[in-house]
Amino acid sequence: MSMPADDLAEYSSTAGQEPWEPDRIARWIDRDRVRAVALALIVVSVAWRAVIAVRGYFSQDEFVIAARAIDTGLTPGFLFEVFNGHLMPGGLLLAWLLVRVDGLAGWPWALMLVVGQAAVSVAFYLLLRTLLRPGWALLVPLSMFLFSTLTLEVSSLWMVGLLILPVQLSMVLAIAAQMRYARTGRHRYAIHVVLAVLLGLAFDTKALLTVPLLFVLAAALFCSGGLISSIGEAIRRFWVGWVSLTVLCLAYLPFYLTRPVPELEQNTEPGNIVNFIRDLIGVNLVPALVGGPWRWTHAGDGPPLIFTPTPGVWLAWAVLLVVVVVTVRRRAVARRAWLTLLSFVAIVTGLFVVTRLGTSLGSIAGLVPRYLSDVAVVAALCVGVALLGLRNADAQGRTTVVPQDEPGAVVSQHEPGAAASPPPVRGTVAYAMRVAAAVVVAILAAGNLWSIDRFNDVWATKDGREYLSTAQDELAGAPPGTAMVDNIVPDRVVAGYFHPDNLQSHFFRAARLKPVFVTEAVQASMFDDKGRIRPAIVDGLDIVPGPVADCGHRIASGRALRIPLEGTAQDWPWWIHIGYMSSGDSTITFRMGESTHTFEARRGLSQIFFQLQAQGDAVELRANDPNVTLCTQQITVGRIGPMPE
């Protein structure tokens, strides 16, 4: 059977081309299966975090930042404003840009989080490949970071992501540059370190913690000898880097400290500090390192707080202790890795004792996972060093100055002096230990996935999203120009300590449909706690009944009439509601104490709402047209609110 000419020509033209694409992918996977699995883990982690982010929405800080960003120009005053203690010009720049893309829509912010998380994940994987000895065990520290519950807020809440993702990336890049500095001795890498730290400082002041971390890493992992000799060697070998970082810090700190920030109430009672440290490390950090906290507690619209069960806390400490003991017995460098982690945890804890015990979080600050998000990077890195050890040389074959493993460590059969085959008993024990370790890792991984899934469920509840959605639907169905009275949004949406950013006039600035807020209206409306539009009413002091039958208080002939209130109103921006019957159109002058307000009265039965800063025990009205007579039996001075259902 012959082949048709057209098919033969097509076959001939494709016979010399590359094999089918799946074959090339298969060969790429076969060349480095650890790399392939690592990239697959990164994709799964980023995708899962993206799903969690999309299920959530803005929290309190996000609404405040969005409102400020949409209402201001791109000025130095805005970019260098200290927000909740954070100097974050880079983050405010991104917020200013993204809020102009689609207002309070969630997709631009979720996309930003996905890109940032992917960048940090890839950078961390490349750091592990360069720093650690190769092997499947490299996936352990990588997975610890990719699926860490300490960083769930970072990839779910865009305000936290704006702060921490760049700091994490900065930290990873700085460590990588410091490693190359140690391996090559080239001072140009000191500049790379400074640039990496500067990247982090553009987004959060906490990036300063990278500086002491780099010194600890340099002394512990890139120098040899005892404690004093390692510190001395680190200073001598990397002095250019330390001088450069010192100059950066000396330039940054005075600028930051001179920025206006709200004063914090210092809460330095020993008992509070001890409780904070216990929660932060014992209940928060250690369980998270082994897959916890397994349970979360709802914290309003903000990210959930950890709620680690007590047995889980003790189990986590036991697992960590076993891992520390086993790794220290296997590798000398493990001791230095754990000391590095301990040092950084102490630095972070000290920082938060000073800066967070006086905030609104107060006693629950130790249960906030994001405070340890940078520790997640260092913890995963140190676990990797403890498990695998450091690479002995870089790509150019230069040897790395690292502590050698202790005598008796397990070696490869290709190394000199390695036994041709282990004794049967020893091999059986080693196999059993590997199986046991695999089972433990599988259990911890399952617990980790459970923790993430529970976070996902709690995080999906968003009062702010429901309030905004209801209000937008109500505005879409309301008559054009509906006069709305400004009020605060519910505390569950934006807390009162953000005032004035908790006012509806601030909250809706970046929304798709914006209410028209007024301080005077004939028909006034308000949002209730659910975001529904309701008629406004004033509740407070009423006037005394008037003496004129079927009129109440009669204002006529252009003369002012004093009308007593049922009580005395203190000085305050009160709302006044006046219901009246007028014989014609005229301006009316209202006086209360020393304050006056003029409004337009219309012929017939009508009403008016307006706001006035005033005090007194009586009000006074005068029709400016002497031919107009006005009757009123209803004047209320008080607070305005939505009419109950």
C-alpha cells in the first residue's frame, strides 16, 4: 500500500525535527528528578496559596491603605508615611498603583501575592541548591518553607504580603550573596548584600534584622573554629560587607526614627513578657515547624490566630528535640545551624517585646503567625543545613570554609575509606530508621496539610466583603443622588482605632460605586450595620410641646422664637432634625447657643436634617421672609442613625 504524495511530503518535512515535546520534558525530568519534584512542589504551593487568597478578601488595614492611596497623589509625604510602625515606601507605591487598576476588586492584589510568592519560592530553592549538599533530603527544608503555616497570612492578605514577601526575598538574596562572598572572597558580593538589604528596607523596617542574621550566618556557617575565633574570622574576612551594612543602617535609622509615629503604651511587666515569649515560641513557632498549629480561632476579618491544642504543643517540642539530637550527632555543622536559628529567634522575639506588646493586639500578640514569617525562612534553611550539611565547593571548584563532619559520620561508598558493604545488622537498623523517619515525615506532612486546610476554612469568612457587597448592591438600586449621612463602619470591618479611616466617607473612596455624603438633606439616608440603606433618624433631646393648637410653635412676622429643649446639650457636632409646615418658601435661621445655621424652607409640610457644632438648652428659629409663617412641633437635637427595621 503506497503513501499518498501529500502525506509523504509532510512526513519527509518532519522526519528530521526534534522528538515530540513530551519526550524532551521526560529527559529534562530524568536529568534532575529532585529539581523536577522541587518545581512541582513550588507550583502546588503557589497555586494552593492563590486559592486561599482568593477565598479571602481585604481586612482592616487593607481598606485603610486603599482609601488613603486612592485619595492622594504619589507624593513623598504619602510614600514615606509610617503606617502602624512600618516605613514601607515600596509597598505604598504598589498599593497606589494597584488600587487604580480596579479599586477594591480582589484580583489585582491576589495576582501580586502569587507573583511575589512564586519569586520567593524559586529564590529559596536556588539558595538551597547552591548552599546544601545535593540529595532528596533537600525537599524537606524546601517543603517546610513552601507549606509553612507561619507564612499563610503572607500569601493571603495583601497588606501583609506587601510588607513581608519583599523582606523574605531580600533575606534570601542577601544570604545567597553572603554565601558567594564567603566562597570567592570577592568584595563585589558585599555590594550585592547591601542591595538585597536595601530592597527589603524599601518595603519594611524589619528588613534590618537581616543584618545581624548575616553576621550570625557568616560566623556559624562560613567560618570555622570556636565561638570567638569564628566571630573574629567573620569580621576579618567580610569587613567590607560589615562596613557597608553599618553605613546603610546609620543612614536609615535616623530617618526612620524621626518619622511621626503614634506612641505605644509600653507593657513591660515581667508576667506579660513571659506569657508573650511562651506563646510566640512555645505555642506558635515550635508547633508550626512540625506542621501545626492544627487548629485556628476566628479573629474577625483579620487572619485567624493559632489555637494549638496542648498535646500538640508537647508533641511538637518532642519531635523538635529528637531532630536536634539526631542531626547534631550526625553532623558537627548541625550544632551551628541550630544555634543560628536560636539566635535569630531571640533577635525577633526581643524586637517584638519592644514594639508589639503595647499595640492593640496586646496579650494575644504571641499567637499571630505572621510575626514569625521571616523565621520560617531561617528555620527551613537551618534544618536543611542540619540534615544535609553544606556543599564543599562552588561551581568553580573553590572549597568552602565549613566545619567538617564529626568522625564516624555516615559516608558515601565513593569516599575514601568507605566500607564496601555495611554489616548486615547495621544495615537492617539503618533501613528501619529510614522507614521510621519516612513515616514520621508523612505524619507531619499530613498534619501540615490539615492545618493549611483549616486556615482556609476560617479565612473564607469575611465581614468586610459582605458589608461592601451589600452596600454596592444597595447603591446600585437607590435613586440617583440619594443623600447619605456619614457614619462609622462596623468595628468588625474597620476598627475604631483607625479613626477617621473607619468613617464611611473614607471606606468607600476606592469602591466602584461611591455614596454621596451630605451634612444637610431633606431626605437623609444611612447605611446600617449590614450595609443596607435605611432612612435616617435623630435620637436625642426634643423641644417642649408648643402652645399653639394645630401648630405647636409658631414662627411669624420675621421675629425669632426661642424654643426650650427638654434638657441641655453639651458642645458637640449634633444632628438636628426639624419637621415643619410652612406657608411659603423662605430661608430659616436656626440658632443654638452661639452657633447658627441657615436652611431653605419649602411651602407645605416638609423636614430638614443638618449638622451643627453647638451647645445649649434651647433653640431659636426665625423666618427671614416676614410674610412666611412656619409651624413646628418636632425639633430633635442628638445623634443620627439608621432607622431600625
